[in-house]
Amino acid sequence: MATREFGAVCDVSVLVDRASFEQAQRLLDGGELYLPSATYSWLARDKLIAVRGKALGYSLVSQFVRDRKLVVVYLPELLDELSRRLLFGVEREVPLTDLRALMLAAHLRLPLLTFDEGIVERLREHVGARTLWQLDAHADWLALREVLELYRELASDVGSYLHKNLNDGRAFEGLVDELRKQRGDSLRGVTAAVRKLCQARTNPGELSFRYVTWDLTPLLREYLEQHVLQSEVVRELCERALLLVASPK
């Protein structure tokens, strides 16, 4: 599916009421907002669902969809399987709804937009996530474009680096630390460029962007060892090990 140059996958916290959704629209500066089809199907069947204590009602969310303000997107089966395997690995400490949304965001190379400050901490605690880099930016198209270009470059780098070192026995945390050192100068350069853009333009709102790696390596090693997937496919999946999580400041 083709996506606009900028947009975001919605965390459930964005969809709890109209005010939250409209805030998300303003922060995304006209970019598309997406929802995994499995979440929407669950909502359509049960009419009212709750994730992390946040209730979503079908009437409101379906109106966003009918008005084409929210786009429902299918998550490929292999990525849905990865989400479920992660769920079993963390003994359901992170909801499947969250894992699917994060996986879809990584698949579309877009951020997950959330109003829940605890989501990265839950990933760190239960999925071995580590923050590779963090920067703040105005909710302005030029700044958002720089943030997103960096994400796509880093996802490619993470994919190549993890795939190359998948079977060398090194811990995931060490690989992430090495990559951060290698990309340190370019990361600081992009951060400075974004700050300069933000200083030159009116602030329509501010977002904090966290480039977060989550540890998919045990699952991907298993696919390789069992000859389930070709190496090229595993290489592409390694790129999904980098997430971009956006939240308002």
C-alpha cells in the first residue's frame, strides 16, 4: 500500500476521544493516520474494547474511517506472526494491540504516535528495547521530513548491521551501542539541522521522537536456523527492529 510522505500509526491513546484524535491531526500537519486492520476488526466485532485501560468505541472510530481521516491498513501475515511470538515471549505483559501497531509502523516506515508516556518503558522492560537516539521537533512539515528521513536511513543501517552480525553470538545491546557510536556524528548533525529549522519557524506544537530498537534477534535467528525464511527476507525483517515513537511534549 502506498503511503503519504509523512503520517503515523495511531496508538490506542490517540483514538479514545475526538479531542485526542484532532490533536493528533494537528501534530501530524496533515499527514495520514493509520490503524492496523486487526484492531479495527476486533473493534467492529465487539463495539467497545479496552487496551491498557483505555476504552475505544466503534461508533467514533468508524466515523473517522468513513470520513477518511483514519486509514485501516492490513499487517502482513509474517509480521503479525512476529507480533504474536513477541506476545508469548513477554507473557502478555505488552498487549498484542500495541505490538501490532508498532510492527505496522515499522513496516510502513512511519512513527507510532502515542499520548502514553509509558510505552517505551514497557518495551524496555519486556522486549529488551533500547533508545538509539532521541530528538524534539516542531510539528512542522520541514522538521518532520528530516526526522522521517533519518528514521528510514537508520532502519536500513540497523537492518544491515543486525543481519551481518545475527549469528556471531554478541548481545543485542552491544550491537546497538556499536551502531550508535558509528552513527554519532550524523545523528548529532541531523539533530542540529532540525533545531535550526525549528528556530526559524512558528511552533505549531512540539513532538518528541525516540528511535527505539527492540530485540527481534532471537526470533530471526530461529527462522534462519530452521530454514523457514530466506536470508534476504530476514534482512528485511531486521529493519523492523528499529521503531520511531512520537509523543507530544
